Amino acid sequence: MANDTLLIKHSGTGKQVEYPLLKSTLGADTVEIRNLYRDLGCFTHDPGFVATASCTSKITYIDGDNGILLYRGYPIEQLAEHCEFTEVAYLLMHGELPNERELLDFDLEISDRAIIHESLRKFFDGFHYDAHPMAMLVGVVGSLSAFYHSEMNIKDPVQRLRAATRMIGKMPTIAAASYRHSVGRPFVYPRMDLNYCENFLNMMFSRSSQNYIDQDHYIDQDFVKALNLLFILHADHEQNASTSTVRLAASTGANPYACVAAGIAALWGPAHGGANEAVLNMLAEIGSVDNVPKYIAKAKDSEDPFRLMGFGHRVYKNFDPRATIIRKTCHEVLSKTQTNDPLFELALAVEEHALKDEYFIEKKLYPNVDFYSGIIYKALGIPVDMFTVMFAIARTSGWVAHWLEMMEEASTPISRPRQLYVGPAQRDLAAIKNR
Ligand code: CMC
């Protein structure tokens, strides 16, 4: 695997060592420095893991400079155009696209696992009516481990796959239950005759007096299509903060439900999955097109903590290919729903101003996927505080794919970063009366 090497010289001791450069299929090669401390007595310092590959993976590839995103080698544009979300989930988990039979079986298994235990359903009654749906999601997904105690042998590949499929199946049910609880509506059971996205919409929006799906079994396929697209775009994104959290938790041998719950918690932050909710809140704060220049100026002011939410990305320094795909769908959904939402006009004004602004051009800050996803969710009737939950439903497929990949490795050392200690040197304590 190793061809080239990297020579590192310690200028203090004069000692030098040569480390192998591991070859990637695509993108940057990686220097293997795990023996650095042993060889030279120092660590590497890389806060935020800007230049650190924490693992090897075959799942997702991102070329941030050229706006390329591949799942298992397939361009996101092709997957978005031709696939069902569950097909993509299968691809992420198994490495290959399913054939018709395999997809049928997978879909059946996912639907079969969508139901949640009645006791778990009752958990929701314990939450306050205004609990944030993400708070409920973290708690309830973590609690799944209490329901499958006898099936948590992470060394058993069959049990692992079952746990992974179970989470993909149950996530929409738990997500919809969080919403229903927050608006005081009764829980809607999953239906096996509906596909993944239809089922979710039905569990969200059915009322006892009016089914979301009418008697002719009609469900707005444009809504289903838009949701399917959003789920595909959010399914995986290599070693992002939440996926790295899942991997870090998994490195301890924790059960998969606990690992995914940890991922959900990490996703919640506004710099990550919480950005779609933050975009809508930001647009509400900006209020009108007239205020856009003022807020652009605030975003540029280094003294002001305000940032343009939905702009910028750690990896994409050109454009986010997901944003390009989603922008078009955003227009389609809005024209379909005849929504003359002033927020959309405002979003376009923010986008236009920022894209022309020297600060954003120079720092390569482009709209990311979450700049548009929230607007689509809003048009579909999804409440703002459910946006990150929507992201979590989709990303579960990526989290479990990474967890499965990790569990298949011969050895998975516990993730235990080191630090650059800058605290006080060793000192002796003084008696309390002398301090
Ligand atoms: N508005 C204004 N300035 C920004 C923004 C922004 N949205 N993003 C970055 N900058 C500036 C930042 O102030 C810094 O300036 P300087 O060099 O003068 O200190 C420079 O650009 C680099 O920023 P950074 O925070 O060092 O870049 P990063 O790669 O660590 O952060 C980011 C990436 C996504 C956290 C950041 O761009 C951000 O906070 N964006 C807004 C939140 C957001 O939309 N997050 C969703 C990401 S996409 C969904 C996902 O994959 O999770």
C-alpha cells in the first residue's frame, strides 16, 4: 500500500524518521504517523481535525475543491436523480446497489422494523409538551438499547446488520412521534403498504378526521419526491462531526443505539445539522430584503459573533454539490405549493448579496445544503424545530454504514486523542488558610 514516504526531522535532536504515505483511491494520500510519539517523542496538534484522517473508509468520498460527492463511487447527482432513499441506504451499508429482489427484501425489512414497542411509545408521555424533538430523539434512540438487550453482540455480523436496519426502520416512527407529542396529537402507527417517505409523511400529518392519504390512496408524489431527494443528499458525508462521534463512541465497544444517540447529539449543534433550523431563524431575524446588507455587514464583522447560517463548509471550498441539486428542487416545490413565501425571496436576496461580496468570495463561503433544505421542509409543512430531526433520519443510514464498516475491521483501537498541555507546571499546594 505504501509507496512514497514523508521525512520528518526533529530540529532539536537532529533525529529524523521516514513515515509511509498511504495511497488513497481518490484524493489526498495520508501519512501514517502513529509511531511519531514513540520515534520522536512528540504529538501532532490539529484542533478540529483539519488535516487528520481518523480512519480508512470505503463509503463516501468528497472533493471539496471541485464540489464532488460520491457514495461508494457513485456521484450524488446520479443517485439523487435515479434512486429511492432506501436504495441509497442499502448502497451505503452493503457497498453495492441492490438489485430488484434485494431492494424489495430490504424495503420489506425496513417496513417490518418501523413499529416501535408500546413501552417505548409511552416514553413520549414523560416529556414536557414543549420538549424539543431533538431532545426526545436523542433520549428515545438511546433507549432502544434497553429493548434489544439480548441482541447486542457487536461481534455477531447478523445481529449487527439487524440493529442497523432496525434503526433505519424506526427512526421515522420515533421522529414523527416526537412531533406528534409536541403538538399534542395521537401517535400514528407505521403502515407497511407505504414506502419510506410516504410512511413518514403519513405518520406526521394524518389526523383522526382526515387521513393524510385520501381514499384513493393518493399522496402528493412531488412532496414524496422532494423528501426522498433531501434524505439522499443528507444520507452520508464521510467523517463529519456526528459520524466521527458515532465512530468514537463505537471505538469503546458501546452498543449501536448508544453510538447513534451520541451522533444525534452531535448533529444537533448549529454548526452541523442544526444549521437548517438556524437558517430559518436567521431569515426570521433579518425580516426583510431591506435588512440584508445590514446582516451581511454583521456577518463580516470579526467583532460580531453573527454568522450567515447556511454558508460555508469545512470541506467544500468551491460549492456544495448538494446545494446545487437542492436549489432547483426548492424552486419546484415552492411553485407546486404556490407558496409565495416571503422567506424564500429573502433567502434569494441573502444568497445574491453574499455571492457578490468580496468577503464571502475571498473566504470561499458558498451556500451549503442547509441553506435550502429548511425552505423545502417548510414548504412541505415540516415545523422548523423538526428540521434537524429530518437530517437525523437521513443520516442514520450513514451512521450505521460507518458503524458496520468499523465493526468489520480486524482491530478497532479505542479513540483516545492526546493533547498539547498548556496548564501550570507541577506545583505544591498551599494549606487552605495560606491561599
Ligand atoms: N458567515 C460569516 N463568516 C464565516 C462563515 C459564515 N457562515 N463561515 C466561516 N466564516 C469565516 C470565519 O469567520 C473565518 O474568518 P477568519 O478567517 O477571518 O477568522 C473564516 O470564514 C473561516 O471560518 P472557520 O470557522 O474557520 O471555517 P470552518 O471550516 O472551521 O467552519 C463552518 C465551517 C460550516 C462551521 C462555518 O462555515 C459555519 O459556521 N457556517 C455556518 C453554519 C452552517 O451553515 N453549518 C452547516 C454546515 S453544512 C451541514 C453539515 O454538513 O453539517
